[in-house]
Amino acid sequence: MPEWPLTERTEREAELWDRLWQMPQALMWERYGQEIEVALYVRRLAEAEARESSVALSTLVRQLADSLGLSTPGMRANRWRVDRSSEQDEQPAGPDTVPTIAPNSARARLRAVSGGSG
């Protein structure tokens, strides 16, 4: 997991950061150097959790989630999919499989379909 790239962070931001970097999508964020984008998503998500947050902030969080492949439409737009077969097998199948981190890990199940954006 990369270091937090922004200025000081809250405890909630630290929790979200740690959780996000355990997700399968993190392999692609790391590959494309998206640490700042992920940190900005974390910061805005933590702000959007507040009861008095604006609808505009919630919309921004959804857009950031889409761009990072954290939503179904975002996964589709990036042409990524989580390979469920690796939950039973030791290695994901197919030539377009992203290299595994560890057998059966969440990150090992992320696949980038040929020709996808990143």
C-alpha cells in the first residue's frame, strides 16, 4: 500500500485508505500511479459522510468512484471485471488476467479486459 500523498489525514481517511488499497482495483491504481486520485476520493468521501454535506459533493464522490472503477458502471467503463473463478482456483484463468498478488486474494481477482482504459 502506498503512503498517503496528501497533507495530514483524519482517522476516518486512514481507515478508508487502508480498506481501498485491499480491493482488487488497487492493482490497477498502483500500475497507473493513481495514488493522488484515490486519496482525493477518500478525502471527499469522508466529507460526504457528514449529515450536512451537499448533493454536489455526493455527486462528485460518485463520479470519482466511477473513474476509479469502484462502481459497476466504473468497472464497465474501465473494462475491468473481478474474476470469481480464482476464488476456487489458485490462479485466475486467461491471458488477459492481471498478475496475481496472492492466490485467492481480492486483488488477484481483478482482470482488465483487452483494450480497456486505465
